[in-house]
Amino acid sequence: MTTTLRPVEPLQQHDDGTRSRRYQVCVNSRPVGAVHLATHPFFPATARLLDLRIEEPDRGRGRGTVAALAAEEVVRGWRCGWIEAIVPADAEAALRLVTALGYVQRNRGLEKRLGDVPPELPAGSRGRELTDAEYARWLADGTESYTRTWTERGVPEERARAKSRDDHARLLPQGAATPNMRISVLEHEGVPVGTVWVAVDEDRAFVYDVVTDERFRGRGHGRSLMLLAERHAVAAGKNRIGLNVFAGNTPAERLYESLGYEPTVYALHKQLL
């Protein structure tokens, strides 16, 4: 039997410069599933496997593997050198499939359920709001750090810097006074030791950035910063808090695991040779 992809719509060209197309997965012309492909809005040479589904009666026969490989051939024709897949943490079969095909984890989303009582900070530690005078330095440092995050992953510096500027401007249009954004300083014994940036404007809180001053690392302040973020979430009436962590950031991964954060989604990618 032959498994192929059959387009079900014309190639879509979007206003942001991306393209996309939906396909049926067919076995001898019989539809057995669906594939949705697109290009990445930030990485033009990267394709996105937005959806790959095989209907229940046809699962376990290698249809998904053949469909994924056929999808790679399609995006090679789009001149993409990479392809990424976003896989929910509970989709174990999908995770096994893309891993077997050579996809490697780039980052993952984590989440933690919160109670009604905010956690206590360690003795000697307290949180306070970032002052207007501190904001300019915090923004400059954060923009530079975010730029490095992408350049270390192969993004040209000019493009990474532009993304960093644009994302900060979009998320913080009113600076530190932007509604539903909390940028806080953690002090220990009266000395600032780190900062944490939390959004509380959706059905959960989300930690955008957490930084411990290099001079004070290895003393447990990273844990205190995360507890401070959770305090903000509980105070805002949120019962969940999430964040993103890049693969290979071992200290952060261990910290979040020890605090009870669990994976919700994996982002994996593969170079197309």
C-alpha cells in the first residue's frame, strides 16, 4: 500500500510572509488522516509541522512515519532547512514518533498547580516592585540576554536583536507600569539579588524572565525568585503558573522540577539534510 499526502487547499500566502497548506494523508487514495504545514514567522527557513493525525483504525501501521517523512519532502521544496514540531506532553505516541525520526528537543513548556495560600519566602528575603530608575537598566539587560538566547541557537544577531526589541515593546508598552505585568526585585538582607517578571492577565500566570545576580548565585535565590512569582500569581487569583525552559539549561530544569513544575508541551526540531 502507498501512503501519500494530497493537498486539500491551495498554498496559502499570509500577510506576515509565512505560507501554509493542509493535506490529507491517503493510503491508495483513501483518506486516513491529515497534515498541516506552515513556515515559521521568525525563522523563514524553518517549517512547522502544525498537525499530523492518523485516524484510529489506521494507527500502528507506520502511516504517521511515512506521512511525517512526506511532509519533510514538501517543506524541502519550500527551501526550508529545518522543521519543528510542537507536541503536547501527554501525546506519548507523537513524541515517540518525532524522536525516532531525529527531532531533538529545543525547549519545553512547564506548569504548576497552585493552592490558595501564597508560599512564604525564606527568612531575610522580601520582594518589592522595580523602581522607575531601575527599569531602564533591567530592560537593557533583559533585551541583551534575550538576544543572546537566540544568537546561541543560530539566529543572526541583527534579527535576534530586532526580535528582542519588538517582543519587549509588545509585552511592555507602558514599561514597568504595563497592566497585569509584575516586575519585581528580590532582596535578601536588604541587598537586591535578582529580578522576576510575571504576567497575570490570562487564565494563569506566566514567568517571562527570572534572573539571579551573578554575584549571588548558588545561594538559593533562584528558588526564592520563583516563590515570589508564585506569590504574585496567587495574589492575582491564578491557580496555575507556567514558564518556558530551553533544553540544556540544567540548573533551571532541576530547580523547576524540584518546585513541582511539570511538562505541558515540547518543542522539537530537526535539520533537513
